[in-house]
Amino acid sequence: MSLPPLFDRLRLPVIASPMFIISNPELVIAQCKAGVVGSFPALNARPAEMLDEWLKRITGELGEYDAKHPEAPSAPFAVNQIVHRTNSRLMHDVEMCVKHKVPIVITSLGAREDVNQAVHSYGGITLHDVISNVFARKAVEKGADGLIAVAAGAGGHAGAISPFALLQEIREWFSGPLALSGAIANGNAILAALAAGADLAYIGSAFIATAEANAADAYKQMIVDSNAADIVYTNLITGVHGNYLKPSLTRAGLDPDNLPDSDPSKMNFGSDKPKAWKEIWGSGQGIGAVKQVVPAAELVARLAREYRAARERLKLSA
């Protein structure tokens, strides 16, 4: 298994996942400078015209950093596109990615040949997130260069399949770039993802509790104070199943143990209208490893130390 050359600039085999509201230029730039892929959802830039400004800033600041640090340039960045039919901004946002030649585009909630072709037109690559082997095959058939296996325990729109089972089934036929998402928040888990067949670990929730993240202080502290038992899996919030912090559901007046199902047809991505559930907060199950709010670079440094230590332990025990 080999990765495209743009991943050679990583200092740690990690993609920081794009998080709704949370991921912003400050966080992405910090992640890339620290040596992992930084990413954000295109829909976080609101109104739509702001996406052009964000991409100018990210490419500009990373370009300046690379010129000053040729021996250790920044990692590439990625933009997440929701390709679901309800995303009215999709074509505009894809055009912005083409304009700025975004290195990596992560697609979610559907697979679109035209989006893949647009990214390929300037030499970019696409990674599509999937929750099953069936969806993985469809994504590759429609031109995705790589896959993100979103397994049980992941934050956001998570799957329900064990990471071991999902990776095994995908690797039986797919040898391209493959990242694993699901409760990864320390160096041991990064190494485990690679040992199970992934090329990269996909980490989101741990980055919520960072100084640069666009999250309320209460949200960051809730990440620090919570663990796997505080995560609830429901489709009530967006119409698609995902993992959310139980205390935030309770604070919103909901009963986490008796949540109704939602109608998936009510999804409405791309709207600029504020959502009533904006203070219901998502998170994956791995947050027990998060003990304090730190700068993103410090979090990446911790992950790197733990990853190196895990590798050394395996060498010694072999």
C-alpha cells in the first residue's frame, strides 16, 4: 500500500477530520504546520463567498511557512464537500476548490463523478468517507482516489461496523489510500489503525479541545470531562446517524435514553439559517484520552510521542 507523494510531507500518518462549525482556518493552518493534514467543511465558511477568503488565507499562510521552513514544509490541507442533493452550495464550493487547487477534497454523503473529475482536473485527489464496504465500492467506481472508513465510535456521521471488520472487507479488493476513523485519540490507536490495514488515522474529536478550534469553552471542557459512556448514537440531529455528547442532549431538554428517530428526508445541508440544535455537540468515543485543552501543535506532539513509543514497544516485544 502506497500513498500519493503529497502525503510524504506528513510527520505523522494522520488526517485531522473536518468538523462542522469547529474546523476553521486557524485550526487547519495549525494542524498543517504541525505535520498532519488539516481540513474543514466547505459549509463552515458562511456565507458562501467567505470560502474564497478562507482558501486564500490558508494557501497564503502555508505558502509563507513553507518558504521559511523548506526542510520541514507544512502538510497538505483538505476541504470537505457534502455531495448530498440538499447541498445547494456544492457547485459553487467545488469551483472554489478548483480555483485554489485544493490538494485533497473529502466527499461525504454520496459519491459524485463530476466532483471527482473537477478535482482531478488540476491534479488534486479525492477521499470519500464510507460506513460500509458497499458504499466503498460505489465510491471507487465513481472515481474516488481513496477512502475513509468511518467505523463504530467515530464522531459526526459515524458508522456502526467494527473497524477491524470494515478495514478487512475493504482491503480484500482495494489497495489505494485508506484512512480509518473511529475513537482514535492517542498514539496507540494510530499504530493500531495502520496495523489493521489503514494508511492513515482520521482524528476529529480530540481536536475540539484545542485552543484554535471554533468551539465554545463549555464544549471543549465537556470533551475533557467526558468519556465513551457519555456518547449517544442517534439520527435525530441531522437525519443521519451520528455520535453526540449526552450532557449536551440533556442540557437541550432531551432524554438521551429515549430519543425518537428522525426523517432523513428533512436534511438541509447548505442553508445559512441557524439550527435549533447548534448547541447539541458531536463527539466520538475516544475522548477519554483527552485530558486538557491545548494548542493543536501540542496535541499533535503528544500523538507523535505516543505513536513512537508504541512502535518501540512492538519492536522490543517482537
